[in-house]
Amino acid sequence: LLICDYTREFKMPRAEVGTPKWLANKMKSKGLQKLRWFCQMCQKQCRDENGFKCHCMSEGHQRQMLLFAQSPGSFLDDFSRSFEKDFLDLMRRRYFS
């Protein structure tokens, strides 16, 4: 007589400590990440260098870069205005509250 126990849950093996998969899982579990791999044009954050490279090769990123090439001045002005506004807001909150 063979009795099967289907009540056990199947668990995937954990990634080995120190591997890129392990590191990605640790970063993902923390929630917020450092903005080391961030595409300013697409406003997209990537977890690692490989993800960033894949993003840079994506069709959406290529389209954004073509738009930038057509009128770089307008994009740079927008980035500058946004930076200045956020920086001044930060300074007001930090030093004048």
C-alpha cells in the first residue's frame, strides 16, 4: 500500500549567498533601492547593471532618445527646472523650518 503525502508544500531552493540572484533578492526585499541604475530620460530605475543595459536596448528607451535628439534643449531645460525646484524645496524644508 502506497500513501502519498500531498500536504507538504514544495519550496523553491534558495539562491546561493553571494550570487547575483541572491543580491537581487536581498535588494528587492529591502523595498527602496539606491538610484545607482536610473534612466533619467525614461524615469525608470533598474536593479542592476544588466537590467540597465537591457533597458537601454529596449524599444521604449530608443524612442525616448530619438525625441531627445530632436530637441535636446527642451529636455535639458525641463530637467534643470525640475532640479532647481526640488533642490530649493529641500533647502527650505531643511534649513528654514
